[in-house]
Amino acid sequence: MSKSWEHYYHASRHHERAAYHYKEAAKYDETDEQEEAAYHADLAQGHSQHATHHGARAAKLSAHAQRLRRPAVLVSKPGNRKKRAA
């Protein structure tokens, strides 16, 4: 299992938990239970932030893996290198 896959998995789990807590916050908000609504909204926000972190980390790892799979590109011609002074 690749590290990027793990991050995508964790991001999806945090998104699911955030959705659950947003629904709970909405339910408590309808019944005017503001403390419970605020509590669940706060938990949802935390899960959303974790999901964003894991998603960004997975994207970074995926991009890095793609760069490693590309063939090497020469930046300069071998004959144009300057010799170092000893």
C-alpha cells in the first residue's frame, strides 16, 4: 500500500466524519440546542481540516512519484561544464 493511497484513505474517512458532524450540528440547530450544535460544528471543522491535510499530502506524494517515473532531462550539455579550481 502506497503512502499516497493511505493519505487518500484517511482524507476520505475524515470527510465522512465531518459530514456526520455537520448533519448532527444541523439537527441540534433546528431544536435550538446551540451548545450541542456548536460542539458538532467544531468537530466537523476539525475533521475537514484533517481531510484537507491528508488530501494535500497525498497529492504531493503522487506528484513526487510521477516526477520520479519521468525520464531524466539534461539541463546542460556535458561539454559545457566548467571545471572547478583545485
